[in-house]
Amino acid sequence: MTDSIDYGHLMHNAMRGLIKNVLEDVKTHGLPGEHHFFITFDTTHPDVQVADWLRERYPAEMTVVVQHWFDDLEIRDDGFSITLNFGDAPEPLNIPFDALRTFVDPSVEFGLQFEAVDDEDEQGLHSVDVETEIDVVVAKTPEPEATQKKDADIVSLDSFRK
């Protein structure tokens, strides 16, 4: 038995559970509205699985965007796998939850940041100021062409009076 309750560890696990629940909902119902995610993870984590060319390009950390096109989203207790498009090259990724560094949904100004404190301590959890620019190292897939809005015609009521 320990001398204190490790609230940091409990919060750490709860927030990873929250991310798991969000991804499970996205798998079932898709991304609602303008929601999208910037997910940064540690590519050196032993259980991360990415293509060799991606690991060479991002040897320490990688940020992916889950927005318009993704496939094969599978969620497990320890992490998730997803196929994303990198310049017209679909690539499967396997990302353990404990490899996550940030999870941000800028559409609702929500973000979490997980940082390694040191080898003896559990990873810390901090909220992310989503107003701060996040360095996205992987370009997201092109957005569909924006719907063109027609300017409103202004009609004077005097033209209908007799």
C-alpha cells in the first residue's frame, strides 16, 4: 500500500480512456460537423507500427490529422489502428494510447498534452492551449472544394410600388 493516492496516474488513465471513447464513437458514427483531430505520438515507442519511410522521416514524433479521409479505424484497450492517406499513399498506423503526446480537436478548442516527466515517474498530463499553433508535420488530405455561396441580391421595394 502506498502513502498517497496517485491522482496524476489516475487522471492520465482517465484521459486516455476519454480518447478511446471518442475514437469508438467516431468509428461507429463518423466525425460529426467540423470535428477533426490532430494526434501527435512518439514514433520511438516500441509498439508503434508505421511504414519504414514514415519512421525515417519522423524519427521521434509525428502528428497526423484525422479529418476527411481515414479507413480501417480499430480501437483496442491499449491503442488504435487507422489507415491514413499520405500524398495518395494509404498507410496503416498502429498507435498505442501510451505513445500519445497530444490529442487536439480544434473545432471545439479541446486538447490534451501528455509529457514524459522522467523514467521513474508516470507520464504527466497537461491541458493544451489550443490557441497555440500546433506544428503539424503531416499534411492533411485536401479538403473537398468549398461550396460556392452566391451573394444575395438586394432588391429595392420601391420597384414594386405603383
